[in-house]
Amino acid sequence: MKPSSLLTASAIYLALIGILFQVDPAAVFGLANASALLITNLRIPLSLLLAIAVINWFARKSDASSARDAIFLGNTVAFAFVAIGDFVATVLSGDPLGWVFVVINLLFAIAFFVVGRANMSTVTK
């Protein structure tokens, strides 16, 4: 897989998930009776998904560099931890739909690791 394809796919995925979380986080998390404060507190960290989507979108056509290496490493770590969190949440809640997101996030983590490692910049400073 080419780095540009992976960055584009992740940017679109993160943007869609980020917008969904911003529009209706109560429905996403199944919090029908959640307070407005809780909903606001959920929106704040989840807005970072949109920021990462923008970074991935603008990095998709970049050449190999230490900055792009950092983007691949950051995405690898982020998707891996999200996959772990989704796994725990899915096991605790018993929601079978959660497994879809566990698999998607795990596949993104693996892809970022493999593609990032294969396309590491050779510049050392």
C-alpha cells in the first residue's frame, strides 16, 4: 500500500468518525440521559480526531521526511490504543458492533506500522 493511500483512507475515516462524535456523542456512546456537561466533556477530546484527519489529509502527498515518519508513528500508536480501548469497551458492554471498530482500528494500526516502516526516510540529523 502506498503511504498516500493509507493517509487518505485514515483521514476520511477519522473525519467521518469525528463528525459523528461531534454531531451526536450521546447516541454514539448510548448515553440517552447524559448531562450536557458530560456531552461537552466528550466532545472536547473527540475533536482531536478531526485534527488528526486534517494532518493526515495534508501529509498524504508529502515526500519521505522525519516529519512524515512522526505522522506514521503517531498514527500507529493512536490506532493501536484506540483498538485496545475499543476491545475493552466491547468486551465489557457485549455490543457485537464494537468488534467492527476493533478490527478497523487494529488494521489501521498494523497498516501504519508496516507502511511507515517500509517508507521511513533515510535522512538522519
